[in-house]
Amino acid sequence: MAGHVSNQIDSKTLWGGKVSPFSTSYGKLMMWFFLVSDALTFTGLLLGYGFARHSYTGSWPIGEETFHSMPFLEGHYPLMYVALMTFILIVSSVTMVLAVEAGHRMDRKGVIKWMIATIIGGFFFLGSQAWEWSHFIHGSDFGKVELSDGSLAVVKGEFGDIESFKVIEAGHHHKVGEVIKHDPDELKHEYQHAVAQGKVKDGIITLHDGSKAKINKKPNTNLKLIVKEYGSKYNVGDVIEGKKAVEMYEEAANSGQANRIVYGANMKQNEYGPQQYAQFFFFITGFHGFHVLSGVIINIIVLLGVLGGIYHKRGHYEMVEKTGLYWHFVDLVWVFVFTFFYLI
């Protein structure tokens, strides 16, 4: 067009890509982009979990009823260990902040001290999550029972110890009259495995070698059946207690039918509620655990760089700060996972 004058913008005015237009380094900018995309992934997973829960018509598992154990302690501690895990992870975020602050002051010893504390917190969380998964997979003493009317109920009460198995029919390894005595927990696990497979009938258990044995077991006490899925007689929320609860549970345990009682959770069965609950639990908490493991590994690598004096020679500890951004994100995501899975 005639008369049009093009104004040339000098290179100082243009952003040439050498520095960030947001007054931050390229590395931190890319870390923020990654964290935003990862946040969208977790958002999608939690929204999917929320939709599955909202659309389910039965009784959804309650956090304090499902997660109530503490390592090395007997008793009922609703959400106490999960709360401890969460507290430790939040504290590790604080120690990460202190490591970054020490880096700003070029305090190499301070960075080392606080990064070690952060790594210890990460390992504690990972170990705790592994224990929690193990407990979740193994299940409770009683499992989820299918009653005679087809309804499903979770069971509360005190499990009577199994003292021994007395062989009444020989198999490949055991002889008639042999009394099998192991650790009570080992006997209980073998009993539960047999019940789940339908290998217990009328007080007689079929052992792994094919032999049959009479179960010497103390009675279960204080049983309470809480219906989670309705059948032809019982509705969701119904509670069966006392002698009737004991009789109904024993009928199922001694029926010789597989899957009348389900222990723990896996990708196909779930003691605690609908199968979707276990699937989402394993995927979301496992995905978050992978992020924590990645963060611990990255922190260790960066710590080795700090110990080697790499960042001190550069004159800044920006790498510690970028690692801190990732660690804070992992902690923040766990707050949402904790809320969705355990509190709501």
C-alpha cells in the first residue's frame, strides 16, 4: 500500500528467546508447564473417580471403616496412619522450602541438611504406602460375605484364633491323625485362602496337599454384619448382630462355595465395596506413589550435585529450586487424593 511505513523494532525491544519474558529462567518455566499438564492428568483421574462414586447406587466404602490399622498395634485407629503419612509428607515440603531458602543464601551445608530430611520424609511415605497397599490387598479377618438372600455385607467383630488342624484324610504330605500347629497368623491365612476357594465345608478344611483336616478354632465373637449391597431380604445399611450374625457368617464360611467370602482387594474382587473403588485406589494412589518415588530419586541426584559442589561453583542453587517445585506439587496432589479417597 502506497505511503505505508514499516517501523523496524530493534532487537533489544524484541524477546529473542535468550531469557524468559516472565523474568524467570527457561528451566523453571518448563517445570511449570510440566506441572500444569500433570495437574490436568490428576484432575481427570479424580473427576473420573467422583463420577464413578456418584453414579454408584450401592453403599460406597467409608475411609475410616476401611483404613483403620496401625503397624505393630492391635485395635481400631480410623485414618490415623494415613493422617501420619500425610503429616510427614507435608513436613517434607517444609524441609524442601528450607533447602531452597538455604540455597538462596548460598548455604551449602544448610541445603544438604534439609534435602536429606526431605528424602527421609519421602522414603517414609513410600514405605507407609507399601504397607497400606499390603494391608488393603490382604483385607480384614472376616472379609465381605454373601448372605443366603444374595446381599453382601462387611463384617466387624473379634476373630477366634485357629489353634490347629487335625488331619482326618491323608494327602500328599500329611498323614491321618497328624496335628498341624503353626503360628496363629499362618493358620488364619491358610484358613482364609481355603474359605475363599470354597475348600471349607462343615468345619473340615481341604489343605493345599489335598488332605482334609478338622479345624480346631475358637469361636468368633461380637460379630456385626453391615449390609452394603441389597438382596432379596436385606437392604443397604441393615445391621445384623448377635447370635444370628454368627450363624449367618458361619453358614457362609462352611458352605464349601467359592467366593461366598472375599478377602481383601485386587483388580477382580474387592472386599470393601464395588470393584471400581479398588481399581481407582490402585491406579490413583499408585500413580501418585510413582511421582513420590521419582521425586525422591531426583532429590538424591540433586543432593549428590550439592555434595559435589556443582551448584556452588555455578553461583546459584536453581536446580534445588526446580526440584522443590516438583516436590511441592507432589505434596499438593496428595492433599486432594487424601481428601477424595479418605475423607469424603
